[in-house]
Amino acid sequence: MDYREKVFMAVAERLNITRAAESLYISQPAVTKHIHELEQRIGIALLVRKGNKIFLTQAGEILYNRLGTIENLYNELDFELSSLKGESEGSLRLGASSTIAQYVIPELLAKFHKRYPKVTLSMVAGNSKQVESLLINNEIDVALVENSSGIQELRYTAFAKDEIVAVTGSKSIYAQKDSISTAELMSAPIILREQGSGTLETLMQAFAQNNIDGSLLHAAAYLGATEAIKQFLDYYDSIAFISRFAIRKEVKARSLKILQIPGLSIFRQFRIAERIGPQLTAQSLFIDFLFKNTIKAGI
């Protein structure tokens, strides 16, 4: 693809001139100029403005889809030619839910890069619903999610097991005991993840399966990051539900304490989400590497 086409792809993926310009490290007028020149070259409008928003025209949709296919083919070509030389080259765009991005995958990414140093990896993080949306919009190649629901356009494969546990700060009044009853839990201040979080979805499903009305929890706060929740627990007598992967250091340092809830265990599978269809070679290579390197919480 020539540079004008790359600029168009950046705009089409974001539907925002400012964000496209920032991603390309060029000015907004330069983006507009390249789009205008591309439209002149092919003789048809690619974008249309409606109020403050930008939309793709029918021609823009067709061009975006075709250029995406061409980009994938070029990446495949580079990868296959480099493989003939005994080197795996290419690029892979990953998306991962917050828990996986922060606590599960970094070590494996480092090992993958050491094994395949010429495969360029990029990763964006968000909650499970956000990275699934990026995958559907072809902004990433693979999503690693922690929710248990699914989207029809995607296929899912489990790759690691996780447990969500109740935790409290080591100085909290709740840390005086090793366990907490369901009745005590319902009266305690609870810190929860935000809507769209795979952790919250799994938690509510587990409550429903155990005849616990999650809507009756005393939610003191909804926070969008596990690190924020852990720090909150340092300063406020409360309980949170967090992945075992995310609290390994704190449990070892005894700054957080796991509370058992008799009769309630919350397990889930971390899953790979892919668009239905053929895999890119780099995508297949990464997924195979993922399965060959077992990931465990370690506590």
C-alpha cells in the first residue's frame, strides 16, 4: 500500500481525523490532504461528514475491506519468505483484557520475543468487551479475554485456568479471620470492577449459580483497574474479588489476605478470541507458543 492508503486505513479504523493524525505522527491538515488526494485519484468520495462525526461511504467501506485483505496478504508474504531463510518475520497485533495484559501475558510475550525476535508484537489493553470490539473491527489480530460470554462472529479457545478470590487488606477488620460467610459478605463494603469487565461478569454468574443475589451486594465503588482496587484495599476496610494472577506479589508480601467463602469457588477460563476464518501465520505461531507454555497463577 502507498502512504495515502495507509492514512486512509488509520482514519477508517478510528473515524476520527485527530486520532488518526496522532497515530501517524502527522498533522490533521496532512491527513485531510492525503485523503483528498486519494479520493481524487480514484474519483469517488470515501468519507462523509454528518455533524461532528465522520462515516465511510459505500466506496470507503469497500476500499477499507480490500486494503485490509491486501495488508494481511503482504504480512503473510513477508512472514513466509522470512521463514524460508530460517527466520520468522512479521507483525502481530494483540489485544488483552486488563488482568491478562498486566499479570498473565507479559512473561510469555518476553519469551515469545526471545524465540522470534523478528516478529513485531503490539498489544492494547482494555476490558474483555473492548478488545472483542477491536477484534471485530480488524484493529487487532488476536484477543485474549477473561469473560465467559461470546460473540457469534468470533471463535474462542481456552488457554489457561484462573480463580477469582475474595481479598482484603492485611490491616482490615476482615483480615482478622480466614473466612467470611455469605451473610457477612452481603453486609461488607465490596469493591467491584467496572461494567464490561470479565471479572465482574464471571463474579455475577458465580453468585447466580450459588443462589446469591449479586444486586444486594454493598458496592462501595466500581473501579476500572485492578491496581486501583488493590490500593483502595490498603486504605479502606472492604473486600474485593480479584484474579489469583493479580495478587501473587501482595499475598507473598502479606499486604493482602485471601478470604475463603465456604461453599463458593469461582473459576474461569482465560480464552483466545479470533475472527472466524483462516489464521495469519504469525497468529498461528503465537497461539501454538501460548499452548506450549503453560500459565499458572502460582499461589
